[in-house]
Amino acid sequence: MASGPHSSPYLHGSATVSRVMFTVLVALVPVVAAYFWLWGVSILSQLALAAITALIAEATILVLRKLPVRVALLDGSALVTALLLALCLPPSAPPWVVVIGVLFAIVVAKHLYGGLGYNLFNPAMAGYLVVLIAFPAQLTLWPVPDMYDIGAEAGVVVDSTTMATPLDRLRTGRLQGKPAAEAMAASPLLGIFPNGVTTILALAWTAGGLLLLATRTIHWRIPLALLLSLGLFAGICGWLNPTDHAGWLFHLFSGGTMAAAFFIATDPVSAATTPRGQIIYAAGIGLLIYLIRGWGGYPDGVAFAVLLMNIAAPLIDYFTIPRAYGE
Amino acid sequence: MIRLHGFRGGLTGLPGNKEVSTSMPVQRLAIPERLYLPISGVDSLTASIGDRVIGGQQLTNSAPGNSAIWHAPVAGRLVEVVDHPAPHVSGQSVPTLVLEPDGSDEMVDYTALGWSGVSFEELFAVVEAAGIIGMGGAGFPTCLKLSGAGSGMLSTLIINGVECEPEISCDDMLMREQSDKVVAATAKLAALLQVDKAYIAVEDDCPQALSRLAASIQSVKEIAVSAIELVKLPIRYPSGSEKQLIENLLGKQVPKGGFPSDIGVLCLNVATLCAVDDAVTQGIPLMSRIVTVTGDAVAKPQNRRVLFGTAVADLLSSCGGLIAEVDDLVMGGPMMGFALSSPLTPIVKTSNCILVQRAPVLGKRRPIMPCIRCGDCVDVCPAGLLPQQLYWFAKSGEHDKAERHNLFDCIECGACAYVCPSQLPLVHYYRVAKSEIRTQWAQLIKADGARERMQARDERLERREQEAAERRLRKRSQRKISTDNAEPPMSAEVKAAMARAKKLQQAGASETSEKSVLADKSTTPTESARD
Ligand code: SF4
Ligand code: SF4
């Protein structure tokens, strides 16, 4: 796109879209490292597949829409979408699941809505949701990391190399009427406990998130409001009914909570944009995550919660116009 | 000591570059061959084309309270009125009075009241007659500022020595070189207005001005020194904007649509204060100002005292001329200035700076991307707006939504565009949207007038019918033809419509100084009264 009219200001700060996007990519390094450490090299091929699919899809669509390709490819936004999506999938996900998810994210969720800046839904979450609904079997089982001596460490015998996530077990346990603690106890993928795989991932997402905060790539409002809201509801429910509910620490450090708080809900395009609106938006996601985890049909509610609040974002913005100077 | 309250939004870390233009003392610019005085906002000329005028002679009349009065900066002959490029963001040409100086220094015999002899009401008249408007950038008539405040109604006088933007140093130089005058005038004005407290606010990057002012406050013995406080502000853009300065000093905001006097404050730019002082103590009207010429494309950046009407080209050549290719001649600073359409554009009362930067600086622009709604612009907007939403509405022509999102509270400071990672020319969109909305208002007003005329016509027709019927009756009885004298009462009705239009316009535009923009294309379109 051409440069703009000669108009003030004639000074400009150093911020650019690509810088924002590449900071996000750098902030993903701890997460990639954690995957690598836990599951080895397979995550790299998954990321590469997602990235290449995204770039090809983006370039094709741009050509079809007769838009300049180079600038848009270099802005890094397609890469961010692809990598976020790939990092939501289990490392064992079949390649075609990755490709379908990314294609949906880029082609439908992003470009059919008008491209960068115009998409109503977070593309990564939309793509994730499509493959989750279409291929639940491939997405709900996570491989047990090689480094775990399966069974020995967790004290149980496991006869397969894949396992349900703690959130999934929590849900299954709930459906079978087992207390929360018992349902979770038998998994080597345990959250919050030492060596718990989910906890390691959550900590990696948090590390990346802190990097985003430190570089002022994201504002504290959304992560804080999301975590506070989820923690609060989980805390209240856990306190009222400790048998059925797993407690706030578990919820904060399992599933996609940290990824959502720092990387997904903070996607500026699909989030609310007024300061007060962002707090409402993120608190809404936190609440919805808990409702879906506790009572919904899927073990984790991050993607649904984010997409639902995406729909509400324009309305939230409308009702939270800030007070102008002197008003 | 005052405790600063800060203000919302804003930018830190802008390159000030003041030292570039402050190494030389302020020198007067030689009288140019021609002076160009834009007269689009004035009512009538008080001298005829071809007349010889002398320095200080009033050349134009204007509506009361408008202060768009020109005085001849020097003696010379009025040559013509031509369309000439105006110092306005639109770059349009407007009718301009051309004065050819004849080299004589003949001047009007000024009479002055002096601070001790002037009453509050007289001050208003003196300021109006001297043609003083805010010299910080917005050009709001100073007499109107005073009129909002009866004597004793104000509690605080703020003298704004905060340069409105980076690069500009004309107020800094004025305070350095005339600190005694600034302090004395502040004291006298404060006494006349019976304010409780007077502040002189200066930013941290003007150490010389600060120390000179402090010394002057110490040495000017006859004033009640305790009432004047010199305030050193941390560097933060736009500290010099009137509303932000008031918020920063007093912790109060000027009410939306209101004036500083509504909260008991009078805020004057230092240069404006000095102009008031000249008018009161010497009777001299406003005929020149200090202008910063800076940027890396001019040979000798400096501040110059320039007669109004001087072409920018003359000013630049007096500073060694351009030494590099430039994309734009910018009038004003890097954040709020605008590109001039011609180097012959004249310096006017609000022209604080001419900025010329080497072409690559402006040319090496990064590509414009779509808004990613990152909200960085929201965090820096001093007016508390949602720049990204305004951009959206401005772009899609949703003017009603833009207005509901307070488009007209935007002071066009450019902070949002400065931080925007998508390099969007946000301010440009706001300016366009504002002017489109103003045009709509104007059309509404016109339509209103048309409706009135339509009504008048209908009534007239009806009356004619009636009269015709009566005539026929009379004809039948008297067989005598009466003359049709149903002269339409057009002029009175149009006048009424116009009065209502004006009221509407004021109601619509009263938020800020847009009235003057509507009326006078030659003023800059900034609403942030910085005077
Ligand atoms: S800073 Fe630019 S990209 Fe970010 S929200 Fe504002 S207008 Fe949009
Ligand atoms: S230009 Fe207007 S919208 Fe942008 S930061 Fe300044 S006041 Fe806010």
C-alpha cells in the first residue's frame, strides 16, 4: 500500500506491525522450547507445516484479492496465527489436521472477513475450533512425553503412549461421578504438580506472556482480568464444593489458560478496544472458560470462550466509550 | 510549591532538538519587498488600494471580538488584493492584501494607557484594537478570552511558556531575552485581574529561560513576588496544549464545550502576554512575532522576529536558505504542523515555526497497514478519545458515530499517529472528517435558510392570491386597478435565517475555536487553544 498523504505528524515512533508480530513470535520461543523438551523434534515439523501452509494460503488469497503480497507477508500476522494454532494442537496431531486448521484460520476466519484488522474472530481459535469439532479424537489425546517412564512415576500402569489431558480426565471423572482429586491423580500429565506436563507448558506460556508485557507488546489489562476472573470463579466453586471442583490453581495452570490470557485474548484485532471494554471482555472470557470446563461438553473452553467474547467485543466497545477530556 | 497533577495520555521521549535553533540571539528580519496579509476573515478595508499607509496604521475592520485586524507592519503602499496561498492546512489561496514597503520608518503616533491607568474594560478594548490573538498556535482572539472573565471572576492566571511541540523554540528565546518583561507583565495583569495566583509554566528543557525568569522574579521588586510561581514541567508532549496545561497544573479539566474561564482560569501564551504588554504600555498593535526556522535542511537554523505578511521564502533565505532537498515546507512543528502549498505563503500571527527537513526523512515512509486495533493510540490520546474508532468512522464516512465518539474533542495533537504501528495518517482522516461535517452543518444552515425563503415565498403567494381576490372584489365595485405592491419581505427574513444560522453554527462549533476556522480559512485548524 502506498505511503499516506503528507500530513502531520511528521515524526513517527518506531512501532510497526511487523515489529509487533515478530515480538510475539519471539515470545513463543519458551513455549516451543517446552514442547521440544517434552516431545522432541516433532513439534518443529508441526510448526513448519503450519507456517508454510499459512504463508502459501495468505499469498494465494492476497493474489486473488489483488492486494500487495510482499508487505502483507512480511507483517508476520499469518505466521503468528499459524504458530499459535499449531501450539494449541497436541504434538501428535496428524499433518492434515494441522493443514485444515491453518487453512480455515487464514482463508475463512481472516480473509473472508476482510483480512488483517477486519476479522471478527481470532483466526487461530476459529481454526482450532473447526478441527476440534471435526476431529475430536485426534485432538483430545496428548502423547505422553518420552522422558516419562510411563506408569512408574505416576504409579499407574498405562498401556498406551497417549493420554487424556488433566482437564479431560476431570471432565470424564465428573461424568463418572468421581471426585476431582481422584480423577486427576492418575495422570502423568498432571497440572500444577511437580513435573506435570501441563504445568510446564503453562509456565512456558507465562514466560512468553511476561516477555510480551515487558516489551509493552500487550497491555496488562486483558491477561490480568482474564486470570483474575477465572481464578475467582474457580476459587469460589472450589471453596463451596471441593469434591467436584479442582480449585483455582489447577485451572490457572492447566489447559490453554495461560496461552489464552497472554497470547489469544490479547489479539488486538478481535478483542475489545476500549480500556474498560478490555477488562469486561477478558473477565468474560475467564468466566466462560470456567463455565465450559465445569459444565460444557468439551474439557477445555478456551477457544469457545474467546470466540463468544469476540462476538460481544463490538458491543462492549460501544457501551464503554471512555470519558473525553472535560466531559 | 505547586504539586503537578499530570495529564492523560501524551508522549515522552520525543526528540526536542531545541538547541539547533537557539544558538543565536533573535534578530529582526530585514523588511521584505512585499508583505502579504490574508484578509479572508475580515469585514472591510479601512484604506483603499493605491493608498500609502504608515507603520501601525489599521488596515482592516472585523466583526467585534474577532480581532482579525491587520495593522500595516511598516510604511508603504497598498498595491492590490490578489488570491494568494494561505497559511492553512488546506493550502488554498485566499484574498490577500499586498503591501509594498517604501523604506520609510514613519509610524503612527501611539498613545498608551499604561498598566496603572488601564481598567479591565479598557484592557479588553486595547487588546481587541491591537489585533491580538493567541500566538501559541490556535489563534483564538485574546479579547474573547478576557471577556469570559470579569475582573475578580478569575482565580488563576497561567502564562504558558511551554513550547507546544518539539523543534520549536520561539517562546524559549522570548523568555530568555525578555524575562523581565514577561515577569512584569504577568504581575501587572495578575493585579488587574485580581487573581489569587499566577503561574509561569516552562518545560524542563529550557534551563536558560527558567533561570532568567527566576532571576527576574527575584529582581522585579515592585511586584508581589509571592503571587507568581515559576513552574518547571517535565517534558511530555503535549504539555503546552492549554487544556493539558491546566489539567497538569490545577488537576481540573476545562468543561467540554466550555472555556478556561469557566473554571476561573485565564491562560495566555508568553508571546501573547508580551503583545498585550506592548499594547498596554506602548500602544503598539501586533505587527510581528518571533518565528523559529529549523530543521536539517536550512543552513542557519535560528529564531527571527518577522513582520506579518513576510513570505516564508524571504524568511528562509535570511537563514541561509535551503541546503538540501525537502519534501515539504512545514509551518508549525513536526507533530501538528502542515505542509505549505507555496514558499510565498506569508507568516501570520499564529506561525510559530517553519520546519524544513531533508527529503529522505519524510520520504522514507513505511507502508501503511490496516489498523490492527492494538489500542496504543488510546493510551496516548490526551483528549481521552478512541482514535482507532474515530479512524474507522472517519474512513467509512459514519459522521454521526464519529461525532458521538467526540471527534470534535480531538486536538489534532498527532500523538495517536505517532505511536500507530500501522503508520496510519490518523490526523489527516480526522481533519477531513471534521471539515466534511462542518460542510454538512453549513449546508443544513443553508437548507434552513432555503426553507425559510420557501415559506416566505408561499406566504407571499398566498398574500398575492388574497390581494388579487380583494382586487377583483374592489375592481368589480370600483372598476379601478390597484397596484401590486406585494414586495417580498425577503431581506428581513434572510437576515433572520442568517442570525439563526449563526446561532446554530455557534452552538455546533462552540466546543472550541472552530468558529474561526469556518469563518477564516487563514487560521490553522487546531482546536487546542494554545494561547
Ligand atoms: S495505534 Fe494504529 S493500529 Fe493501533 S489501534 Fe490505533 S489506529 Fe489502530
Ligand atoms: S490527534 Fe486527536 S485522537 Fe489523536 S491523540 Fe491527539 S487528540 Fe487524540
